[in-house]
Amino acid sequence: MALAVLAGCATVSVVAAALAVALPEDGGPESGTPVLAAVHGVDLGVAVAVEPLRGDDEYRDVVTGNYTSVTAENTMKWEYVQPERGRFDWSGPDTVMDFAERGGLDVRGHTLLWHNQLPAWLEQGSFGPQELRQVMREHVGELVGRYEGRVTAWDVINEPFTDEGAELRENLWYGVLGEDYIAEALWVAHEADPEARLYINEFGIEGGGAKADALYALAEDLVDRGVPLHGIGFQSHFVHGQVPEDLASTMRRFTDLGLEVAVTELDVRVPEPVTDAELQAQAGEYRHVVESCLDVPGCVGVTVWGVGDGHSWIPEWFPGYTAATPFDEEYRPKPALEGIVEALSRRPTPPSSG
Ligand code: 9MR
């Protein structure tokens, strides 16, 4: 997005220019968050699902009115894109791409190599290294190549470490190809779209600790070897009351390696029953996460995981928790949105002070 050139500019004239750039022709955004994000040169993104993008006007309006980028929540995952070997289904990914391009939104591609949401033929197949390498090349080449030049960043590697630990996860790729599956996939994605920013996306690293240290060591090694790794995604699936204070310092470790970082899947789940006081406190947590990103010059954006509480993965995966996103089930803005606005309303940092 051309808005990146606005990063860090503090003068009134540049803010006015940002307003001119970012305001859609059909009227101003409800909350002004796209304009505010543009002033800081960051993306404010949201994960989207295909069905409501096709059939729910309100859903679409929340996205275009409040966000500057989208991530496909599920439809670019392997099980949907290549449900049978050699048969690619582009209907879902094309819906997301077309919607984004019509609305002038950036797209984050999610995700290429992961241990979840694999089609049965792949998960249950038995592949030797040569064939699995070929399967990986075909899939990554087809998917990344189809949208070459249209996807800002790809989560090439998703959740490479074990849930709690600092060991590489023994997924399909690791089991057959060994640790270097990570570098290989990054190279293949880079060949398919040399402009796309290529990420490792992980959870449980946001506040530092052994897993963050292990990811740092991996990233440092890849950078030293000249592998095309450009960014680290901080998924940021938080529990209310447990959002790490020192998010910015963890991000800075990675930007000091010359990488960019992004908050890629932010939500803050609250135990039921949810009180107004908790929603107010949650607003402070959303504010803190966005402020942390703005505090780090190499942080390029924050993506929220779900357009509203009615489209969030949380109630299904964490029974007893809810209210994790900035809009409620009726798409009414919640205090969390105000938290984001407050964070983005501060004066942009001039680039020289970064
Ligand atoms: O939000 C996604 C949910 O709809 C799916 O059922 C789930 C399947 O594993 O994946 C969710 O998205 C995940 C993302 O792709 C990777 N990081 C964790 C997210 C939440 O599980």
C-alpha cells in the first residue's frame, strides 16, 4: 500500500495528505481507524471468512470501514486450496482477493506449511523426501504464484515450535525433510513471488521466554544464511488479564535482526459472564498491543482475528470464553475498538527518532 510512505511523518500537511489518500469515495470510515493507521504507516487488519464476505453486507462494511488489510482466516489453508492432489480450488481465495482489491485493502496470505488443516491425502499419505519436496513445491508455487504481486506478506511457516516448548514441532515436514524444510519453503515462496514479505508466524512468544528464544535462534540462523525470511508474526491470542507487558521488547529483538514484525492474530478472550468493567479493561489491553506495535519502528501492523464476536474461533475452541474481538455479535463496536483508536490517535513518531 502506498500509505507506507507516510510512516513516521508528524506534520499537519502530511496528516492531511493521509486523509486524502485513505478516505474512501463513498464516505468516511465509521471509526476513522483506517486513516489513523495510515498516518502511522501501519496496517490494521482483520481475519475474514468466505461465507460472510459473500453474503453479509454488514460484515463487509465492518471490514472496509475499520481495517486496511485482511487475512484469510481459513480459505487459503492447504485442505481448502488442494483438497485432492493436483486439484486446486481457488474459489475461496479468489473471493478474499477480489473483495480486498475492490476495497483497496492489503492482503496477508495465511498459511503455507502448518501441521493443521491438511487434506487427508497429504496427512495420511506416505511420502519420501523427494516426493514430499515436490508436493511442497507444487503447492507453494501454485498458491503464491497465482497471487504474485497481490499479497503483501505470506505466513510461510506457521507454528513451527511445539505448543509449550522450545523444540521444533515434529510435523509432517520436519519428519520427512528435517529442520531445513523451513529454509526450503521460504526459498520456494520467494521464487514464486519475489516481492512478498515472507514470515514465520508463531504463538506463545509474545512475552519472551524459551519459545521466543528458540524462534530467535532459528531466525538469526536463517538471516545469517541469507534465507529469504522477512518477518516474524506474533499471533497474540491473549487471555484477558494476561497480556504481556513487554511485547515491544520481544518485538525489538527480532527487528534488531533486520526483520519486520507484525501482530498477526490478535484477540483477547474474556471468561463468561462478561462484565462492562472487563470490556473496559480489555480496551486497555487492545490499546497496549497497538501502542507496542507503534513503539517499534519495524512493526508493520496489527491484525485482529475475527470481524466480530459472532465470527470468532474462541467460543468453540475455549468453551466458557467469549467477547474476544472489537465488535460484538451484532457488529456493534465495543470499548476495544476505542482502545485501538486511542492508541492510533497519538502523534506519529518521526523516522529519525526510531
Ligand atoms: O480461526 C481458525 C478457525 O476457524 C479454525 O477452525 C482453526 C483450525 O485450526 O484455525 C483457526 O485459525 C488459527 C490460525 O490459522 C493459526 N493460528 C491459530 C488460529 C486459531 O486456532
